[in-house]
Amino acid sequence: DHIKSFDSTFHEVIYRLSGSAVLRDILIPLHKKVQRFRKVSVESDSRASESLIEHKAIYEAIMAHDPVRAEEAMLRHVRNAKAHIQKSGVIADTRDGVRKD
């Protein structure tokens, strides 16, 4: 739960620091809606470690005021999380549930 809490906080801080109220207002509720998928992602020790490394890369790029590097790091993070979730077999049902294939 500590890792999941840190992950949520990290993402929400990024959204807030974007400077875009519209982006923040879209992403925070969306982030909360995908909790079940994030749970699958961060429950894996290896994925949790990878995620922390990815978060560090994002943070460092932002602190260096390097938007290109920040974007690349964020895209890498999202792609890796998506790949891990897909590999786990948990996929979004277009209705309102989650199913395992």
C-alpha cells in the first residue's frame, strides 16, 4: 500500500505542476479510475522497482527543465506499465468490469 500511495501522490503532483487546470481536472479522476490496473502493476516487486526508477527519471528531467527528456521518460513509464498490465492478463472491459483472458 505504501508503494501504491507513493505512486498516486507522484502522479497527482505531476498533474498539478503541469500548470494546466484542464489537464489536472481530467487526469486526476482518470488516474483514480484505473486504480485496479495500477494495483496489478505495482504489486509486482520487479515492476514496482522499475516504476520507481522511471519516476526518478521523470523527476530528474522535470528538475532539469528538460521537457523533451521528461516526455520521453513519461512515455516510457506509461508504455512499460501498459505492457506489464497486458502481460498480467488483466484488461479493461468496455462496460465497467475487469476480466482475465
